[in-house]
Amino acid sequence: MISSSGQLPALLVNHRLKVYMFIFPETEKKLKARISSYRTALNKEKKTHHFINDGSGKWYVLFSLYFLLNDLKKSESYFTWYQEEFPDDAGEPIQQLCWSLSLLRMNKPVEARYRLAKLMLDNLYLIPYVMGQPLDQEYDIWHASNFQNLDYIDDLPEAVSHAITDDEREWMAEAYGSLEFRRIRKRYLEISHELLTTKDVAERRLLLNESRGLLQPLMEKTD
């Protein structure tokens, strides 16, 4: 597994790093230390290179760490920093889950609902998985990234899952089963299925634009 130069293959290094990053500290003191370490690394990269290219995903893992720490003031400060630093970043599903539930804990249900809807379209399987619903097979649809695959649910850290309260799961179930969410989900599935076979560039653009606009009504409610 080690090359002639004495280095581990990049894929193995990345896997080990990912495994380490999702083994979270069990004490508040160690959680704070991990958060401080990641924030320092991101700030150092910004200072050195004038931008942040976080290939390891620390900026996403920090959402999980803040969720586990449950310090709402510090969580809110980090969310603001992230949005200012990466305004065009699409994010990823576990990040959106922790963001949504943290906003709910902050008594910001409208914003929390938008983030939950974004999670729903980022990965169609994660919300049902968290609610304990059976997942039989993957949808026959076009996926924009591997974040949208069924096996992504295996990346949900146990610590995060255990930190979700029964009330929060009930809130998720209510939103997920609402008419608004069902309509969005239905049209998203229709569009994504069409994208499997639509080759015409103009038609694909129209479908993608419609897909990106499905959450616009929810986003406008947060303004």
C-alpha cells in the first residue's frame, strides 16, 4: 500500500482523514479544541493564500461539531462567517441537516424549514433515514453529485444521529410530509428523471433552471 517514495496513496490518506474527522470528541472540552483547531486551519489558509480551498471538508464538518456542542451563539457566528466566506457554495447534506436543526434550536423555524428542504433535494434519502423509514432502493434519476446517492446516508456520524431529539425528528416528519414539501419533492423527482434521457442542451438548461428554482418560495420567506 506504500509507494516507493514511502508515501501512502492519496485515496487511502483521504479515507483515513475522513474517518478521523467523523470520529467526534466525547467531551465539551475536546469538542471546543477540535473546533478551534479547524477554525485556525481555515483562517491560516485564508491568510496564506487569500482564499480557502478546503479539500478535506473542515468547513462542513464544523457544522456537525457545533451541532454537537450545542452552543447556539457560537453556531450562529460560524454560520454567518461561512455564508460571508462562501456565498456561492452549494453545501452538502449532513451540513444542511445540522444547520437546519441548529436554526430550529435558535427558534428560527422559517430558516430551519428552508435548510431542511434544501437537504431534502441535496439527498432524497437522508431525511427518511433519520426518521427511521425503510429505504428499499435508489430512485431512477439523474444525480448531479455523489452527495445525492443512496449510500451517502452511511456517512451520517452516529454522534450526530444520537444528538437529534425526538421533538426534532417529529418536526422533520411534519415538514417532510407537508403538502409544500411533497409538491417540491414530486416535481424534483420528475425533473431529475427527465434529465436521465434529455440530451438537448437547451432543454436540459430549462429543466435545471426549474429544479434550482423549486426552493425559491421557501427562500423568500426567510428574507
